[in-house]
Amino acid sequence: MGTVTLGVSIAVPEPYGSQLQELRAGFGDVAAHGIPTHVTLVPPTEVEADRLAEVRAHLAEVAAAFGPFGMRLAGTGTFRPLSPVVFVQVVEGGTGCTRLQGLVRDPDGPLSRELAFPYHPHVTVAHGISEEAMDLASATLADYAAQWTCTGFALYEQGSDGVWRKLREYPFGTGPIAGVPAQSGSPVDEAAPAAGPAGETAVRRS
């Protein structure tokens, strides 16, 4: 059956998601409008296609056992010179993100993988643009702040066209469905039991 490329992330809700997306575009990052603002849990990962059902079941199990946690963004940071990235810092909720991504990447699970760098939750606002533009992004967002409650995450698949399509949302807990916060250009799937089928929403993502 071949392989599929999957990613898992936490959406940054409105109005913050679109604000950061527009700012990213303004810094000259041409990929900005195709990348809903997010905190990565699992970067692009190649998985055997016949394990997709197993992946979905695993994510549903992780989400069902996890609870909402506070997220707060403040100020900027960079991965330069190792990687040409400027980001908004996650100053609250990093522990929750780190625990969550560890569960999602369980060594015995279908999304087990090694990371190129130690996990560091962040929100990218500039990637692969000129040094001057990245300096501008860092200075412009130096006083940026946002706060919300994280209530779940989502699974995406990258197509052969490079487009990422949302496969499933995974709200935390076993109570009523409370979907991943929506962003402009990234409609939320209709609520459905976590193990059931889901529609797809086309997005691009770095």
C-alpha cells in the first residue's frame, strides 16, 4: 500500500492564529497563507499506509486520557544558526505540549520516531527568509502575547502535491466533543466519535 506522511499539531485559535499568519506573510514568508498557525506535536513522519487506522486509534486513546491545559505565548526566539526559524515562545503550556507529544510519539506506538533536535514547543512566524526579514519578525513580535486553553489536537496528511489535509480532530477527555479551535482558512471538521471517519480540509504546512 505504500506510505503516507503524517503530522500532528495544536492549532492556535482565533484571533491569534490569523493575526500571526498575516504577520508571517508580511515578513515575506511565502508559505504563510498555506500554514495555519500551530504548535507542532509530531513533525512530518512517514508511516505505512496500512497503519493509518492504528494511528487514529492511538491518537484517540491519547486524547481521551488527556485534559485541557493553559497555553500562553509571549515574545520571540530563534533557532538560528542551526535552523532559519524565528518563533513566538510558548511560555505557559510547554510542559503539557511536551508530555502530549511524548505520548503521541510513544516508542511502542505507530508514530514512534526520533527528532532531529530536542522537542521545543513554539509557534513559527518566519522560516527560510532573509536574515533581515527574520530580524524584523523577531523585533516586531518581541512584545507579542496571547493566551487560551488547549482542548485538543489534530492529525494531518501530506499529499503528493505538498498540501496537508486534516484527517481528524482529537478533543481531550471523554465528555462532549469540543473541537480544536478554528482558524480562518482552516474549517473545523464536523464533530464525530474519535474512532469514526472524518472529512478532509486542505491546508499547507511547513
